[in-house]
Amino acid sequence: MPGVEEIKNNLISKLRYSLCLDLKDATHADIFNALALTIRDFQLDSFFATKHYQKEAKSKRLYYLSMEFLLGQSLRNNLMNLGLYPAAHQALNELGFDFEDITAEEPDAALGNGGLGRLAACFIDSMATLDIAASGHGIKYEYGLFKQSIQHGRQVEQPDDWHSTHSPWLIDHHSQLMLIPIGGHIEESEDIDGNYNPMWMDWRVIVGVPHDYFVTGYGGKTVNKLRLYSAAASDSFDVHIFNRGDYLRAVSQKIASENISKILYPADEIQSGKELRLTQEYFLVACTLRDIFQEFTDKSDDITALPDAVAIQLNDTHPALAIVEMMRILVDEHRLDWDAAWDITQKTCAFTNHTLMPEALETWPVTLFEKLLPRHLQIIYEINHRFLADVAEKWPDRPELLASLSLFEERGEKKIRMAHLAIVGSHKVNGVAKLHSELIKQDLVPNFYFISPEKFTNQTNGVTPRRWIQQANTQLATFLTRQLGAGWVTDLDKLQRLKKLANDSGVVEEIQSIKLHNKQALCRLIASRQGIKVDPLAMFDSQVKRIHEYKRQLLNVLHVIHLYLGIVESGNTLIQPKVHLFSGKAAPGYAMAKLIIQLINEVARTVNNDPRTKGQLSVLFLEDYKVSLAEHIIPATDLSEQISTAGTEASGTSNMKFSMNGALTIGTMDGANIEIRDAVGAENFYLFGATAAEINTHRATGSHNQIYHSNPVIRETVDALVSGRFNLDKSLFQPIYRMLTEGDHYCHLLDFDSYRLAQHQVLTDFSQPQQWHQKALLNIAGMGSFSSDRTIKGYASEIWGITC
Ligand SMILES: *Cc1c(COP(=O)(O)O)cnc(C)c1O
């Protein structure tokens, strides 16, 4: 294990020989880069050792394919997992730098939108920690998720330059270029034996360049990699246009190729349908499968043994083309017969579904597909043909099954249903929380469940305690280690032992003072970023996540309006002072979500500038939500808002992060909230709202749109939106008003009263600090099973056939 001197010497040497800088001239950013390069060398030593032992052990390999990896910062996480945190801290101090100043220089790697991408990041941490031979595969976007600023109350998007070209964590492998064909057409032909042998002709080539980011498991034994591909143009291809003298066309082709990895699509839970997006998905899949086949054929020449050596996990349908690309490689390149190829593919692939909402389900027009991937389209037709023939044979009396199961949507423009492709090509299909997995079977694809019930399973999401407790909440981590020993970091079930301390008032007071410490730190951050002073003794109520109608930030802000009207119109006083924190980004094209951001900001301005609310109520919208900001907000929160319309949030993961950091939840019967409530105890969770089944009934009858007329408290609150109180332009929030009163799919007003009562109970309870923090302790104590280590063990044993 390297000591302080070694880190110092290596850092100075990196400054000098890799960055060409003298210590005395180095900025904080330079020191960050030099320290990161120093740490990466230690990771690399373990990486080679890992490669060696995984090869000796002939470990089955897991490939995790995801269009998003929301990594955030890496320095502190790597230092902790390698066990170098104290030494690096001291090394920086001895060189005259403050550790916090240096770590704050690291830009977040925001290669994801929200929960789905952050899940992938937690999973690669857990796979390395559990010593699984695994790699993540994604795209090295030049621009990650946009940076958000708020100007005049509105979201403004700016490009996110996360220094992708010179990140100290990435190693480029320009010697391992991959050639990916795209476009062209099919010529029907036969091989010498007279077998059908279609030829994919006149494609152009995209070049894939792999970049490796190293993932250190806790304890530093296993270092796996996350491989991110960037796209480049092929020189040889350009030459042929160059030779025709068409210089400008050659250059524009080159730019078109490079554009493939230029930018992350910022629409979360909404499908974009853009050609470039389909190209990105194919690009990821094609590069990854070249790596998989290369690594496998290096070890074995029996391709039929592939499923014994390899497992592929598809994070949502975005990489579902892996199924088709695998068939193409096996049939066209390895010359396997169809049935053998299909058997290998199905046994290797597994699919995680992340959504129940129709607007998020991926489909692609056949015409677009044919233009980009003519051979893949042929293969999908063949898969569908054989699949439907099989269904027709097994259920001859159920002809209606065929249209509902088909990989093609025939109504309107003909489209490929990516979820159907993913289900048919996989041996397992999982949801991400118990409720979600049930709804997949009952509502989303009931006919698939009918024909293949054995495929469907659940793996409830989890989050890594290394980042979300140990790194984000160092005081809580120290407390846990003192109470439980250091083992909790990799065995989070140990948290259960805290239960017996719940009646120890000294322990409960300690939980309270840890929370206060974190709140004070957040207050400093808020003061420095937004210039607003907030009282750390107030209750901190946070809703931080993507802005989406289904997540119902609008319900939260309506309740804030209700409290505000109570103070200014009825002269009420809140039992306890409250700070409402909001943070999150809206997809740039999602008008309603952007209007909700504007409403929150206008309400915040009005409430905060009104002297009558002083010392009682304040509202803050924190700009540019991202992982590093989440790490500050979550440990400082008293109340976690998890208030999605029941049946819409597949799992949620911020609900887990909050609860394991001692926030109490106000939440609906949705996603993993249900399991969290069971785990921490119903008396330590504020449940409200309609169940998924009730929501369905209300939607069917339209009754939720009548509530405005029958409930005066609700009417007063909703009318305030168009009263000019929050913006002189009374028509500004009219679209929200109309949505709530006329056609609200997310049933905000239906749950309003129940939410208001639960909020009232929260405030009453918060005025009893001893009881409140006892509940907080019991939340922490109950959260052991929401470690992503538990989730990954479930995938490994039930889906991948990997023991750990
Ligand atoms: C955990 C996390 C999310 C997911 O939050 P949900 O409330 O589960 O949607 C999104 N963004 C960031 C930065 C996160 O850390």
C-alpha cells in the first residue's frame, strides 16, 4: 500500500512529466489532475492482477450494456475504495493544499440523465466489490447531460463540457479500433452450397475507439473496467471519396461519423425517435459485441460454449439490438444454423425493464431502420416469423395473441417494438421493484407473461453504500463504524443492529447532531451558490430528481402554495419552520416540466420576499442537479419527497439514498417506496395517496378531474396559479391550471388532501426531536437490503449464473 511520501513523489512527477508543470505554478485543477493520474497508476496495478486471477479462475464474464453511466466525481470514491483516502489527504496537506479544494475541482461525469444511469454506476461499483468478472459498456459522450442555470425563473441549458478529451481517468486505446458497418442495402444471393446467403453491401464504416475507465471494488482487490466508445471516421473510406475529388463531402462524412458520440440525449422517460439516437444505440451494441467475441474467441474455439462463459445484461431496451447483432455475427460470420445461434443468444442475454409509461417505451419506424441497418431488419423479421409461428402452433385457439406479441406495431406507421424484441431474445426479464415487476406481468405485457411466465423475475434496485453513505456522509460513516465495526461498508445488513440502540437517547442525539452538521454544510453551500441564508434548525424537505409530471413536483409546490396562503391570508403560523428544497432538470423539449420549474421559482421568489413568511417558510430551487450536488443535499435532508402517482415510478433510487441517510419519507405506494416502508416500519414512514389500482379506477371514470369543483381548499390553491400572485402575467401558468382541472393523467388533486394531512403530521412529529431522530435511526437501521450489493447478488445467482 503506497504511503504519503510515495503519493507526494508520484504526484510531483505526474505534474512534471505528464502535465509539464512545476508544483509552484500548479492550479488546484492541475493538482487534481496530477493526483488522479497518480491514483490511476495504483488502479492499473490492481487491474492487471485482476485480469490475471480472473483468467486463471476461468470466471464467467458479465457485460453490462447501458446507454448511460451517471458516474459523478471519481477521486474520493477511488481513494476510499483503494484505502488511500487518509494518505492522499495528508499528502495534499503536506504539499500545502486543502483536500476539499482539490476534490471540488473534479467535474462530474454526467453521462446519464437520472436514475437509470446512476443505477448502472452503482452496479459497476458493486460488481467490482463482489469480485465479479464484469465490465460496463457505454458511450463516451463528448457532452454529457446539459448544465442547467435558472434565469428569470426559467431553465436555461448550456453544454456540459466535462473535459472528456483529457479526463485523467480514461485511457484511450487507439490501437484497438473497431470497424462498424452501417447503411447500404442487401443483395440476395446463395453460397456455394446453395444456401440462402444475403450480402450486406455498400455500407459505410464508423470507427469505434475504446476508452477505459477503471472501477475499483471496495478494498481494492478487484479492478474492473468501464469501457466507453467514441466514434471516429474511417480514413480509408474517406480516401475513396477524396480520390473522386469530393473533398467537402468527405469532410462532412467525417463530421457525421464523429457526431455519433457527440452528445447524450437529454430526454429522460421520453423516447426521442431520432435517427442519431438509433445510430448511437447500434454503435454501442456493435462495439461491445466485437469486444465480447474477441475476448471469447481468445479463450475458446467452441462458440456454442459462449453462454457458459458470457452473460449480457441489457439496461432497458436501449441496447436491445445486441440480440440482433449477436444473431448476425453467429449466423453470417460464424456460419451457425439459425436454431443454434438463437439458443446461444437467448441463453446469453437478459433484459431489465425500467418503465411502465407508454411514452417511454421504445419503438423505431421500419423505414428508418431499413436505411441504417438493412441486415438487422431482415434478422428481426426472421426472429418474429419464427416466434409467431411457434406461438400459433402452441396456442392454435388464441389467434389474438399474435398481434399483441408481434415485434412489429402495425397500426399507423409500421414500427419495431424494442421491448418485445428484448423479451423474446432474453432468457430473463426483470423489473426493478416488486410492484413494478408485478405490473409488468399484469399490465405491460400480460401476454408475454402468459406464454413464458418462467422468464419474469424481480430484482429490486439498490444503491452503493460506498458513495451514498461512506463518501457522502462521513460523520454517519464514522458513527456506523464505531457502532458496528468497519464491515457494514460491504455488509449493509449489519445496519439492523442499530435497532437495539433506538432507545438509547445518547445515540439518538448523536444522529440528530450528525444531521445538523450536514445541514450546516448545505447551508454554507446554498449561501455561496445562491446567496441565500437558511436556518439549519428548520425542517429540510427535499424533492430532488428529474422534473416530470409523473414525479409530481407540482403536488409539492401546490402544497407549498397552500401553506403560504395559510400564512398570508389566514394568519396561520407553522408549528415548525420549513425549508423546501427542489432541484432537477427538465428535458429541453418538455414544455410542461419547464413550466413547473418556472412555477417553483416564482413561488420561491414570492414566498422568500414576503416578510410575513420570515422564520417560517422558505423555498429554494438549487440549480444544476447532479450527483455531486445530490451528495450534499441527501445527507442534509429531514424529509424525503417520493410522491409519484402510484404505478408510475418503476423503483426510484433517491428514495433509498435518503432513507439510509436518516431522512424520513413522505411517499406514495409506488416503486420501491413500498419495500422501504416495509423495511423501516410503517410508523417511520409517512404514507399517503391512492394505490395503483385506485388510480386506474379514477382514470377510467375521470372522477379525479372533478375534485377542483368540490373541494374549496383545493380550489383556492389552484386558483392562486392564475391569480397573478406569482407572476404578473396571469396566463403564464394557465396550462398547468387547465391540466389540473381538465385532464390530469397524474391525479395531483386526487391525492392533495391525503398529502396535506400527511404533511401536517410530519410537521407535528418534527417538533418532537427525540422521537423524530429515533425514527431517523430506525430508517437507517432498516435499509441494509437496499445496498446494490444485494441487488447484484440477486442478478448474479438468478440471472447470470455467476457465484459470488
Ligand atoms: C439517484 C439519482 C437520481 C434518481 O433519483 P430518483 O428520485 O430515483 O428519480 C437522479 N439523479 C441523480 C443525480 C441521482 O443521484
